[in-house]
Amino acid sequence: MNLHYKSEILRVRTHKTYNVYRDVIAQVTWNITIFDKEYPNKVFKSHVLTTSLDLNIINSATFKSANKMTKADITNKCIDQLGGQSFISTIKQHFYDELSVLRKDVDLIDMDVSKIPD
């Protein structure tokens, strides 16, 4: 299986001010979906996470206020907070067995049981 991921931001919570910074993202609720690239609409698992960002590590040289960040910027901050690519590898491995079952069954079709004779 060739596993990939995509994410969707569901909610962003900010501080109007934090220390000397304005419009600081503090918490993000987001969905991560791990999927098989060959069957992205049939072989996938999703998980909703709420990530509280560590505001003690804000870097003044790279800080962006929430209204200047893209969805990718926000998602990347969450992934970095959770361990970066190690987190992505771990969650892919976590879902691997379930996705393997879905992949094995991807070609199955439902039979119309009403047409089975008595």
C-alpha cells in the first residue's frame, strides 16, 4: 500500500494578545485522513485531533499572526508540535492493519439479497 495523508482544519482558537504578540493560535482541532493513494475514496481512515500549541516557543523572527497563516501553515504547526514526520509515520502504522483489510476487500460488491431464491 502507498499511504498518504490529508488534513482538514475544523476549528482554530486564538489569543487576541499573548505577551507582545497579537492574534496567536493556541489550539487547533483538525482531521487527519490516512489513505491508500490507489484507492483514496475506498481505503482510508480518519481521526480528529485537538492540538494545543506550545506558546512558550514562539520565535519572533518567524512568528505569523493567525490571519496571515494558510491552512497548510497551521496544519504543519500541529504536525510539528506532535513530532513532525515521526508522528505521520506513527499514525500511518497505527492504521495500517485496518487499511489492509479495506484494501483486500476493495473489489467486493454487494449482492442484491432480494434476488436470492428461497
